[in-house]
Amino acid sequence: MKKFCHMAWMLLLSACLLPACKKENAKNYPALVTNKVWTGEFTAKWNGISQPFSVEFQEGGSLIWREFSGEYKGTWKLTGNQINMLINNTDEIQSDIGDDNAMTQIKNPAGGRHMDN
């Protein structure tokens, strides 16, 4: 009986510790974006000139896009590791956030800004 109780306690203790294990590869994508400023380079479709940009991802889903021609307001939405940005209500940019926390698989369906992957 003593051996059975000891074994039952060990099994119970093991069961309690297993849920405490954390998956190491889980990323907190909202923390990578919210209240952060990302920088990069894009090519303007209207003149073919490459230029730097910065995008400030504000809390609540709003953003500020800055480039040589000015500052533009927009919105952003994060679904898993995919971010969708709408700049000035006209230029949409879609991207994944890669393992290195950089934008990958960038798509510009109908805008004036072209970003390379």
C-alpha cells in the first residue's frame, strides 16, 4: 500500500508539472508590432525611385507611415504572423512576420509603394 501511495503521488506530481511546460517557439506577435517603429526601403511606383520609410504601429490598430513625400495615417491588423496595413485609405501592404522578425512574403496588391521581399 505504501508503494502504491508513493507511486500515486509521483504520478499526480508529474501531471501537475506537465501543463507548466511552455512551448519555446511560440511568439508574441502583437508585442513585436504594437507601439514599435519599423524601418525599411520601398520603391515608389510613380517614379521608380527607392527611398527609406518608417512605420509606427500604434496601439488600437492605427499607424503612421513616414517617407520623403510626407507622413500618412493608416491602419494595421495582425492575424497570427500576418500583418495587413492600409496607408492613406488607398495603399494596402500585406506581409508575414518571419522567423527573424522581419517582413517576408510582402504583397502590394494595388498600391503605389513596392517593397521587395
